[in-house]
Amino acid sequence: MRWLKFIASFIVIVALIAVIALILLVTVVNPNRFKPLITDQVKKTTGRDLTIDGDLSWTLFPSLGVKVGHLELSNPSDFKEKTFAEINSMTVSVKIMPLLKGHVKSSGISLNGLKLFLITNADGKTNWADLQNSSEKNTTPSSSTSMARAPMGLAVAGVDISNAVISWQNEKTKQYYDIQKFDFHAKDVSLLEPFPFSMSFEFSGKNPVISGQVSMTSNVSINLEKQMFILHDLDLSAKITKEAKTLDLAIKGDTALDLTRQTLEIDNFSGSLANIKMTGKMNINEMLTTPKAKGHVTIAPFDVKEFLQKTGLDTPALQRMTNLSGDFDFSASTTLQSANLTGSVKIDEIQASKVRISKMDIRTQLDKGVLTLSPISAIFYQGSLDGTAKINLNTAVPQFSVQGKLTNVQAEPLMNDLAADSKFKITGTGNIDFQATTAGTDGNTIVKNLNGTAKLNFNNGVLKGINIGNLLDSAYAVTKKQDMPTNSANETAFGTLTGTANIKNGVVTNNDFDLNAPRFEGHGKGTIDLPNKKINYQLQTSFKQADTTNQKNNLANLYGVSIPISISGNLDNPSIRLDPSALMKVIADQQLKKARKEVQDKIQDKIKGQIPGKAGELLNNLLGQ
């Protein structure tokens, strides 16, 4: 057993020699002597100046390492800003015992007070492009191969970056962003097994003004030889503040980045933005050149009005949109025209400009910048809405085209919501076919650009705001020189109301208005100027049967006489009146025809049988007999 004691003694002696050597290294060799060597090498490699104005010192057992004080790396000479990066202090250490066995195991890398200044100047040049180029020039095939193999034995107990600041400014676009309080922590860093890391920072920016906080945790797998980076159980959360509105963002999932194939895969994805929650997956190809994304996303029901309020995008025109949900397949590249989306949307209830729609189902497709919604179906005021729509997003102002049909719609609640302040309203069951085009981003512009056609038919209803029967009775009273009738009900019951409309630049023109009521009928034509809320309309109305208290041939009886009614002025409160001059002209024409007929009858009676033959026939023709 003497040889075992000899071996044990030999190991102790070797260890003692190693410890003595290390003590001599850290006590005799001053690491500050390496400063010129380090700065010269950096200058040769990058062309930049490295200033090490802090002390270099050794760290002792159980870790051998170097602690560096303040150092600073300069910008390229053609940038007016002096500093590219600086560090207050940095420590790099290696465990001694694994090193004696040929394994590199670092006890940690620590950076404190890192400041990085990234700049894109007015010419579009960046202050980091030359570093990338120099690293590529200094990487030979042999060196890259050796680097790929060497890290297999590398393990780092921890990487800690604390209190770092990253500043980015683009002088060309006048955009500025800062990352403050950047902290990065990783432990048991290995190229053989996944290791955990965490990161957090605050950010702020100008143009647009934005700020917030971000935190992220994950387990990372790295394969340098295959250039693959996998984030397992990624958990990212952020608060983003813009224009006094704060958004909560959260993302979870598994992410795989393959730099060799230029692919990024996101699986088991779940995320939320404000009150929107979604799940799905996505693949991105050609990530470093022309990224092409493809995937699937499912959106859980959410309140759109609440989302718009939280994001600062709210508009008073939308009062409510509840339980919107969607399911989509999508693909996209770098332009809107390359984006493709197909899927479906469901909405429980919408109230826009006070008009209400419920149980809406929409099939959606986005192709070459045109969003097609077809078919669209919904419950609309106890009736149904069926239609299609297209939105062209390729122009500066979105362009819309719609067509559809409203079936068995209850007009009264629709009119109460659509034009609550209007003097005119209608009740009854309506059917409307329509097609229209328009363009704009706000309600007024959309109305001004409105063009199209519509066909409407209402049954068994009431036209509120006008009493046509009372106006006809008033016309009769005028001819009879009687007192004007009194009727407090300012409405007209009807059996059917029909018409068609042509719309040009928001002006509705109608030439075939027909109203069929029990006592009378009406025909009309005119225009409604929607942008300016003006109406100019003429109704021709007449009794459907003779007044039973008078003989049909009485000159004062208005049976069969077309009585004009004028509607003009403000659309919400127009002026409605009989046209006295037109009325008297119609009555005068009727009386003239009546008198002519009587004269003709008397002449006919006088000459009847008195003038024989052809002469009598000729005279009868001249008299209109």
C-alpha cells in the first residue's frame, strides 16, 4: 500500500505547486500590464479606440478571473458622438479545479453599468455596421469550426447584466428610443442542456411618444454548430403607455430560431393585448431577408368598445360591440398586398351611430389588400340582414362597396335609432334592397362620397310627421270656403309605401314614390341632400273616391284632382304645406275643362240632327265628340 501513499503525496504536491503558481501569478503579474496589448488588439480588429481607465485586478480561489474597471469603446470617426459603449465594471472568472481537468467552467460573467449608444445618422449609416463587417472578415472557416467545437466543454455558472442602458436614435426619421434599468440574469449556462434566464427593462421613445416596462423568462437551448436557439416556456409581459393610455401585453409559448435555415417557429402560442385573448401558432421563413409568415390564430370573445377605449382609438360613432370572436388562417410577407387571411367572425351585438345589429356572422378574406366580407348575416330590427362588403385598403383612403337585403325589418325602432330628432318617421314592416359605394375614414366623409341605388317597400304602417288626409281635407275646405279642419294626429296611415332611389355624392334622388292609403293615394319625386340635411320633395295626392256628400260632377268636389304638397327645408324639421297657387291652377283647369264640356254638350245638342252628312261629322270632330 506504500504506492497509494506515494500517489496521494504526489497529488498533494501537484495541487500545492498549482496553488503556489496561482498565488505567484496574481501577486507578481500585474494585469494592468495587459492594457496596451488589449487596446492594440481591439484597434487592429475594429479600427476603434478602447479606453480602459479603470484598474484590472485578479480574482482568487475558487475562481480565477479578471475584474475590469471602467472602459469605453469609441464610435467610428465619421460620427460626431464620441462613445459607442461603456461599462462601469466587468468580472470574468473561471473555476480552477475543472480547468485542471481540461474543462472550462466559468463561475460567472458580470457586467455593471453597461451603456450602449446605437445611432443611425442622417445618411442612413449605422455606428455598428463596421463591427459586423470586421467580425465577418476575421472569422475564417478553420476558426469558425474550432469555435463550434470548443464550446462543447463550456459551462458558465451565471451571467449577470445589471443597470444597463441602451439608447437608439435615428437622425434620419427623428425617432429616439431608450432602454433603462436593463437587467439580464442566467444561471447554469450550458451549450449541452437548457438553462433558465430572466430579463427586464423599462423603455421610452419619441416620435411616437411611448413608454413602458417589459419582463421575460424562459429556458434556453443553444446549438452553436447548427445555429439554433430554442426558448422553452417563454413568458413575456409588458405594459405599454401611449397618449396617456396603458396597454397590458402578455405572450406565452415555445419559440425556435434556426439561423441556418432562417426560420422562426412559434408553437403553443397564447397571448393577450388589453382585453383581447388569443391562441395559435406561426412560422416565419426567410426571416433575415424577406420574412414570410404563416399561421393560425383564434380570438376569444371580447368587448371591442372596451379595447378601443383602452388603446385610445375610441370613436363616439361606435356605442357598443360585444363578444367579437374570430378564427383565422393567415399568411403575410412585408407588404399589405402580400397578406392573405381567411376566417370567420362572430359578434353578439353592435350599436354604431345608434343603429343596432345582433347575432352577426361574417366570413372574411383578405387578398392583395382587399378585405372581402361575404356572406354577412345578422338579426336587424326583428328582421334579417344578408349582404356582402368589400374594403379596398390599397388606397390612402379606404374604399367601401356594399350590397345587401333587409327583410321584414320593423321600421319604427329603426327610425327611432337612426333619426331620433327627425320630424319624419315611418312604422310598418319594410324590405329594402341596396347597393352602394363610398370612401372615407369618418362619418361625414363617408356620407359625402356615398353612391348607389336602393329599392324599398313598406307595408301596413304609419308615416309620422305629415297628415296627408288632413291636407287634402284642407284643400277641399279652401274650394268650399269652409273652416279649415282640425286633426291633432300628425300622421298618415298607409297600406303600402314603395319607391326606388339613386344616390350620387350623398344626394338621394327619387322619382317613383308611391303611397296607397284607404282614402287617397300619393305619388312623389324629389331629392334628399344627406350631407347638408336638406329635402326638396313634391307630392301629388288625390282622393280615391268622390265625396259622398256632393255630386261627382260638382266643381268643388276634388275627386280625381291631383293636389300638390310641398316638403322642403331642413331634413329633421322640414316645412310641409299645400301649394295654394298650384292648387288653384289645378282647380281652375278642372273648372275650365268642365265648362268646356258643358258648352260642347249644349252645342252638340243644338246641332245634333241639324247638319246632315259629312259636314255634321266634321263639326262633331272639331268639338271633340
